[in-house]
Amino acid sequence: MAAWHGGVEAVVSPAVGAIPFGFAVALAAGSRFLYAERQDGAMTLRRGFSLRAGERVLVVEDVVTTGGSAAEVAALVRDSGAELLGVAALVDRSDGTTGLPLRALVRIEAQTYAPEECPLCRDGRPLESHGSRHLA
């Protein structure tokens, strides 16, 4: 992943699951590593982290399902004036409509159903969570 984009100056990952992987990609790229975390419901750079205008930044995720967290981090990168090189992930299990410049090591076709066709719903099993952000 570090070699997918030339001149990576910084890697930013959303907390928490992608932190170890993002750090490893930054190490391989010879760049610095930062992570974004939620504060008051929104992704933000905290703990003294900041990006420089024009800095070449790669967003690194572990698993992309909806693309929501990666999109928020990508927006942080753009809003800082840094250059977003792309989003890299270990696993892309999205439906392909994230709108992100996403490249992953593996793509998993996740099967989705309309509620009336869902075998779990039909069996009366409740949906426990939707993605890592537990959306309703």
C-alpha cells in the first residue's frame, strides 16, 4: 500500500481499529502517522496532530463497509489544505458506491437484502449492529 502512491508524507487512519495498520503503512512509506478520532460525534484530529497545506496524505483503513469513517477522515485531509492521495484498505466490503478514491488488498462481496427478503429477519433474529458505527 505504501507503494501505491508516490511521495506519501503522512498517513491518517480513523481510530481505533485502523491505527496499527495505518502505522505499519506509514512506517513502510517512511512517513509520519496520525489518527483521527471522534469528538462530539465527528472525526477530528486531536492530541496535537495537524496536517500541513499541500502535504501528500494517504488515508488508511482496515475494513471499509459504508465508507463513512474513511470519508470523514478524507474530508479532514481536504479541509486542512493537504493533498488527498487516496484511501487504502485491507478489506473493501462496501457496495462500491462510497464515492472514495478507494483501493483495497481484497474486495469481499457482501450480500445485502431488502428487509422483506432478509433470511435473518424472516427467522426473527434481530440486527445487532450496522457496521462499526452502530447506525440504526
